[in-house]
Amino acid sequence: MSWSSAFRASRAFAVLAAGLAAAGVVAFDNSRFDNVAIYWGQNSYGATHSDVANFQKPLSFYCQDDTIDVIPIAFINKFFGPGNAPVLDLANTCNTTGSPTFPGTGLLDCSFMASDIQTCQSKGKILTLSLGGGGASVGFQSDSQAESYADTIWNDFLGGSSSTRPFGNAVLDGVDLDIEGGPTTGYAAFVTRLRSHFNGASKKYYITGAPQCVYPDASLGSTINSVAFDAIYVQFYNNPCGLQVFNSASGFNFGIWDIWARTISPNPNVKVYVGAPASSTAAGSGYQDPATLANILKTTRNRFPSFGGVMMWDASQAYQNNRYDAAAKKALVAAGGTGFTFPACTAPAFVAGNNYPGSSQVTFNGYIWESKWFSSNKPSGDPNGDWMPISACAGDAPSGPSGPSSTTTTSGGSAPTGGSCGGVAPWSSGTVYTGGQQVSYNGHLWTAKWWTEGDTPGGAAGVWTDNGACASKKREAPAYAEPTAAPGTRPRSSSRFFRL
């Protein structure tokens, strides 16, 4: 990026920021609990309807009120097209039939959309570029290819400069990864390279992802575990863990994603959105009527501190479904946009050796858990295990039927209150640990390099990394193995309906 380009981008951002302040527009705040993200670009309504008058409208049409906060523009559905350039598809708005491409490439020139993008941004909304989608041809062969591609995206769509900018002088606010197939190589390197461009930029940029609710996600799981995301839009539809099983402990698994957000994600402040279809024709399963969705959002918001709001597929469907998005926003605002109070740990503490019938509830490690079926096993973060976390909680649990609870639970909260070892369990010779889990031992914090049992931290086996003395605050480590995928639970390869 040249100095003159950087100066122009900086000046444009300063003008935009001043305009927002003068107009009293509230800028996007990723820390809130009431954000609405809604995909635009694929004319999903047109995939199942023939009334052309109600097909997808221009982008600015969806920015006329305060309902929507984030708009991922979907999709770059092929990473390397003619001329090795990205391929952009925006259905009935900008396509190869009605719009030109840049010479020597298949990249559409949609520069007529620049004013729409800037209009939405002037109203405090962020607009990101979504890569992937169901059936997309995406993926990298190496980290170096991914890094080079990050440079391309930065120059063509974000704060860089090039002669092939599809949206002209409009500068998008970040990148969304909706990766639903293809190789998993390179995505961490791609995000890391983008972050290097973001550092020192004149505006805030965001990285988001849209994993399936089946945990861990087959396409993005390793990436979101290794590099920081600002938010993830979990697709609770077209999956066995979708909104249709919200009241089933063996189904809806937002609690597993909350554990991921608080103990595994490199970004301790990552927000997790409930992804929902915006009408019954937007997805194969998971759609809920407005009142039911409102209850799901309110309940989840009050139970889990990582909750960030709702994601919907897509804008065209929501608007034709009696402003489904507005109904959800109203429920979120009523539940409260800021602040989180941990619910009390009202369930009895888990007691080792006890037998628990299905639907039993216990408190363990800062969560209330519900058994999916008969179990005598300890609750764990394994989504294929016997228990599901149904709420984060704080405070001592009531005593269990055969022993005190205070020694088997920890207080809730997003971070320990002590030093680096606060909230981290002492090492135990009889406990199995997996790579990444942490323990305290002899006044130090230790992290397991891989699976281990009975190997003393600092001992000859060398399986523990010494993170230093317990002197500074540290995020609480998980007290359970990182989840693994269950056989036969891979989501549908195409999770959304769209039409050209």
C-alpha cells in the first residue's frame, strides 16, 4: 500500500468517524450482546420463490434502520479464477450477465455498489467480505499461498490499493470465513497475514467465521483454535445440533461453544452468535417462529457470557418474513445489550461415583450440566460425552447427595480472580491430561504438550511446559479434554439456499 493510498484511506476514515459523531450515530460495538449480523448477496429468497419483485434489494435498502449491525457480503465463492483472481458472485445484484469483469480476470467490477457500502457504514454498520459458502471452490495448497491471497484480499477489498477493486473506493470492514468444504491448509496463515495488515491501520477491521454447530467444525475447527477471531456465527441450522433441538440436552450445544470461547479460543473476548435461518424457506431445518427464537436468544444471552447476538441467513428472507430480523433485534435489546451476571449454580454438585439418570442436572467446573442419558461419568467438554453444559454459573453449588460440593466445583466467571494459577486445578497423578490443558504445581503454571498421565510437571518425561510462577492473571484453563467429532455427525456440505 503506497503512502498516498494510506493517507487517503486514513483521511476517509477520519471523515467517516467525524460524520458518525456529528450525526449521533452509534458505531458498531463487538462487545455487546444484542448485535444482529445478516448475510446479503445471494438472493436466498429467490431460491424458493418466483415473485421477482421481492427478490434481493440493493445493499443500502437493508440499512435504513438500526436493526442490522453487521452485513457479511456473500460470497467470494472461488479463490482462484481466471487470471488467478478471486471470483465474486452477488446473485441478482452483480453477476457475469449484467456486470463487467476486470481485464484478464473473472473478478466482477461492482464499483456501482461503493455508495451503498459507504451509506451503510455512515449509519454505524460494518460490512465484511464473506469467503466460501456451500458448494464453493475454496482452499489453499500452502501457507505461503494463503498469505499471498490475504495480500490480494487486503488490496482489492480492504485498506490496500490495486487496479482491480470490485467496490471501487469503498473499504470493507473485515473478512468472514464461511468455509464449508475443501482443504483446511493455510487458513490460520491467511488470518495472521490479514492481522499484520490490520495492525496500525487507520480503522478497525474484523475477522469472523461461520462454523457449523457440530463441534469441532470440520473445516474451520483447527483455524479458530489457533488464531484470533472477533466473532463466530455458529450455524444452528441444517445440523443435528440446530435450533429445532433447543430444549434437548443431547442436541443444542451452545454451551460447548461457550467453553471453546472462554478456554480454547486465542481471543478470550470472542463473541459467539446464534446462527438462524430467517424463514422456513432459508434452510432445510432449524427455523423457529419469531416468539420461539426470541425466547432462545434471551435464554442463551442470560446463560452464557460469550453470547454476542444473532446471525441470520439471509437479508432477502428476513425482510419478506415480516422483518424477522427486527423481531429478533427487539428481543435482544429487551434482554440487555451490555453487562453479564452469572446465574447461580443452583444444581447439586457432581459427585464422583454417583449414578445419574437421564436429564439429571449437576454443577461442575463453573457450569450447570444436564445428562443426556444414564451416566456415572464426570461432565466433560466432549460433545459426544454423557453431559451437556446448559448454563455457565457462579458460586458454590448445593451439596450433592453423598458429599460436599465446594471441593468439586469452581466459581463461574470469564477469568480467575487470583494470579496466573487462579482457577487452575492442581496437578494430579491420577488425572489424564491432553495437549493444551493447564495445571498448577509447585507454585508454577504448567501446560501439557500432549496426552499425559502420571508424568510430574518438570520431570524427566518433558511433557509439560513451564509457563512461569503464578504471578499474573491468566484465563482459566479447561478441566476436560478438547472435544472430538463424533462419527456420522458431519453437517450437510451446503448449508444455505441461494439463487443467481
